[in-house]
Amino acid sequence: MADTEPDVVIIGAGHNGLTCAAYLAMSGLRVRVVERRKVVGGAAVTEEFHPGFRNSVAAYTVSLLNPQIIADLRLHEHGLKIVERRAQNFLPAPDGSYLLTGEGRTRPSLEKLSRRDAERYGAFTQQLEMVADVLRQFILRAPPNVVEGFGAKSVSEAINALGTANVLRGLTLEQQRTVLDLFTCSAGEMLDDVFEGDLIKALFGFDAIVGNYASPYAAGSAYVMLHHAFGEVNGKKGVWGHAIGGMGAITQAMAASARSRGVEIDVDAGVREVIVERDRAAGVVLDNGKSIRARYVVSNVNPKLLYKRLVPAGVLPAPFLDRIGKWRNGSGTFRMNVALSKLPSFTALSGDGDHLSAGIILAPSLGYMDGAWQDARQFGWSREPVVEMLIPSTLDDSLAPPGQHVASLFCQHVAPQLPGGASWDDRREEVADLMIATVDRYAPGFAASVIARKALTPLDLERDFGLLGGDIFHGALTLNQLFSARPMLGHADYRGPLKGLYHCGSGAHPGGGVTGAPGHNAARVILKDDRGLFGRA
């Protein structure tokens, strides 16, 4: 294909770009993907960070990857294997108590803490699952798009809106009230209404702040909690797992699937500019000055990065530029990979065990999480941070030498930009020390077991992966940046303001996480346009 002009050029070989490419190629389009980094995968990559120790560098766990996409791209045939955690979550408390969740574990563990909470847990999770089941129906379809005027496009969107309404019409009135609460309320107030124990509230509250630079008491945080309930692993809903070989195994399988269908993927090929001719995207110019012309340009990068850095400013309407300039980014995330000489032993539950294969959440209450956010806003980072630790080598012995282990530390909250003009380059190691010390408080001896570490600040995440402000979701999951407003009203249908320009990344519906859904949905829209329906192409 190198000597042939492609039909489609996709900016970014992250998981959504690869998914989009594979679907387009399945339908006969000639597709070329260009990637700035030297490897495919975007933030879903596995790399050696210390001799003999490999780990998922940024994205670090599996649940949201859509099962239809796994099947359509035949990812298992291309080497993907996902295993379930032996336990789902482990939350130790400073007083020595703990909560351990998973099949057959949650209720007995809860009963030791609160019989009342154990009795209420089932009804609350059923309520969440009911709403998640409804919203799953919207994941692999474009949301209703707001359009001006009347014509074929407005008729199409009216039909789409009716389809959306029909799904919601199947809910009872009480269920509709629950949906409204989950989209508008804080997770904290919902959880305080249901449970009395700190650890069970922290279990759900953590999902409300993952990648969300906010307090669990912030309005709208209940939706972020719900967003993390959409997942499944190997047909089991609400379960989290690990890709053997790390997250890079997912994108390597996607790349193999795409290439098997004729997709060309170029690495070390950053994009300098989108070519625009007569109000239409006509290709890209690479950093090396080479031009690639195509009928369609598809962006798998943050919408703000696309429109503020890659598309020539003079070709876009001023109101659009003004609004995209306000696109809010910032996850409050500090990411670490750690090489260990031995497994940690927790004061609350000592020794080896299934709890070490779980998501280990070090944040014992909603108040602790709220304090971490308040701290970060004032000082730049939490002096008592929220840390989720995974030890994937308990499930995958390919990641570390025999008898040794690797751990992923997903740490919050840190400010995307430090106050007073300070640079994250000057504070990285200080904050990394704090994160290690935080784990050591719960598992004495952890710090002494650290052989090596690699820390990624929000600035590193932006420089390395194009995650503006370190935002793992390509834009906050707030009500004004969701569904028909993602990335903004009028462009929720994966089409940009220029003809031939499309969005396929996490800045489009349904948002962040390693799902593949935006890539799938964008491909459907591009194929519809290519076939001339509703006259876009």
C-alpha cells in the first residue's frame, strides 16, 4: 500500500485507532495508520522498565474491552488471552480490618464489618448492574447528534433519538429515577444513603474517582462510578482481569488483526498537521515533512490536541475553536511501575494469598479520598494519596524473573499543573517516594523490596502518550462532556467540523477506558458516509 494513496489515514495507533482501522479494512477500504511513538498501542502498551521486568506502562487492567470487538477482530486467534483476578478487590484499613471482594467472598467479608451493609450490598449492586445493562446498549452506537435545520441528516438523527428513547422507555419510573441520580449526583451522597461502613463505600467510591480529578462528593461522580461497571471478562459481567503479556498484548493482537486485513501501520511517524483543502480534510503532513493524502482523516488523539495543534486554526469557525479550547482535561493521575524482590505482606492480611491478585485499594474512606483531592488542589499533590496497586505477576509469570514480581501503582490525586509554575520534572522523585511510603504503611517492608521503579507524572503522560494534562480519558467524564456532548453538541456523531474529518478516540462517545467502542462506532459512521448515505462523504 505504500505506493498507493489510502482511502483513510488514521492518526494514532492506540487501541481505538487500531480497532477503527480493522473494521474499515474489513469492509474493503485501504487504511494507513500513523503513530508518533516507536511502538503501536498508545497508552495500552507493555514495556521493559528494568532488566527482566516488564509491565503495562500506562493502562493497566482489563474489563471494559468490548466482547463484540474481541470477537469481530478475532483477538484470541491473534494471541490475546485474558485471565480473571482470583479476587476482585482488597481494601485494607489502618486499624487492621479489611474488605475482600469477589465471587463467594464479598458477603462473608462484609458481614465481619457490618451485617446491615452485607444485607444491602446485593440490592445496590443489582441496581447498578440494571442501569449498566441499559447503558451497554448505547456503547456500540452513536448517540443522538444535535443538528441545525431540516433535511436528511436531521431525519436520521431524529430516528436515532427515537431508538434511544425506546431503550429508556423500557425502564420503570423508579429505574429512570436511578438513572437520573447516577448521571447527576455525587457517588458519595448515594453511597452514604445506602451503606454505613467506610470500606464498602470506599470500594465503590474509588471507581468514582479513577481518572477523575475530583472528590467522590463532586456532582456527577456517580456516573464515573457507573462507567466502570460496564465491563466484563470472559463473559462475566463486572469482573476485572489481566491480559497475559500486559496491556500491550491487547494492542499487539489488534495490530495483527488489522494487518491481516491489509492495514498498513507506520511507527515513528508523528503528524505535524492535517491537510485542509476547500473546507475538507485531505490528508496529513508527518513530522518528517512527508504528506499522506487520503479521502478521510480519522483522529485517535485528544480533541483539544487535534484542533489546537494539528488542524490549521484559520479553517475552523471561531465559536468551535473557543469551545474546544475549554475542553477539560486532567485525571489527577501519577502512574508508577515497580520491580519487587518479593511479594508484599499486608498488616491487615499477611502473607501470600488470592488478595494479592486483586486490585488493592489504599484509600479507606470517602473522607480520605475527598481529603486527597483537597490536598492536591492546594499543594499540588496529596500528602495522603489514594493508591490502587495491582501485582500482575501473580497472574502472569512472564512479567518478572522467577521469585520476583512487578506492581502497578495508580496514584491519585496530583494536580495536572503544579501551583506556582513548578515543574513536575523537579518533583517526580519526591512524589514517587511518597507513593512508595504510602504502600509501606499498609505493607511494612514494601519499600525495602523495591528493586527499581519508573514514575510517570501528568507531564510525562502528556509527553509520552499525548494525554493532555495526564488525562487517561482524553477529556473529563463530566455531564457537559458526555454522550451527545462528547466532544461537543453537534459533533457527537464522530464527524468533525470539516468534511472528511472524524474522531475515533476516547474523546468521543462513550469515553475513556480500553473499550475499543469509539473506534468501532467511528468506523460505522465512516462506512455509512463512504456509501453515500445522508450525503456526508
